[in-house]
Amino acid sequence: MKLDKFLLAQNMAFLIAIPPDSKLAKLLRFCLTTRSRTNMSGTELLKITCELMENQSNIAYWTQDVMGLDLDYSSEEWKSLGEMGVTNTTEFMAAVWEELDMLEL
């Protein structure tokens, strides 16, 4: 699949617009530290992330599943998970949605 330059620019602008200490930034940092197996397709990864969007209260289970995608739990993954500071899944995801609503792109 060829990545469209506009799509890349759009995603880069989105990332730049996110405040670095926000819940959304912490969630995305967690995503950036995780790795999947080489044989896992983008479609499969999209399915996993869409499942979180549908069942936001499952974020604790989702993070564990994502961390295990490469069959290795790295110290970087544990660190970024801890930095997310999820103590209440409902409140965390509500903050993520609120932050998304406040972004101006």
C-alpha cells in the first residue's frame, strides 16, 4: 500500500496539534512504543484499535493485548503504560474524547 503524502501530512499535523502532556498524547506515545509481529497486517491492527473505540472501558485489557502483539513486553512499553496513568478507564477515555473535540485542525 502506498501512503499518500497528504494523508501523511494530515497525520503529522494532527500529532503536532496535540498538547504533549494530554491524555491523548500519552495514549499515542503508548501506541508508538508497542510493536506487532512482522506478519500482522495493518488491517488487523486497525481492527484491534477499532475494538477499543467500540469498547472504551476495555482499555486495560486492550493495552495488555497490544503490548503482547510482538510476544515481548518491553520496558519501554511498561514505562509508557505507566505514564498513561489510567486509574479510571471511563474518566481517561472521556478526557481523550474531550481533548480530541478541542483540537482545531
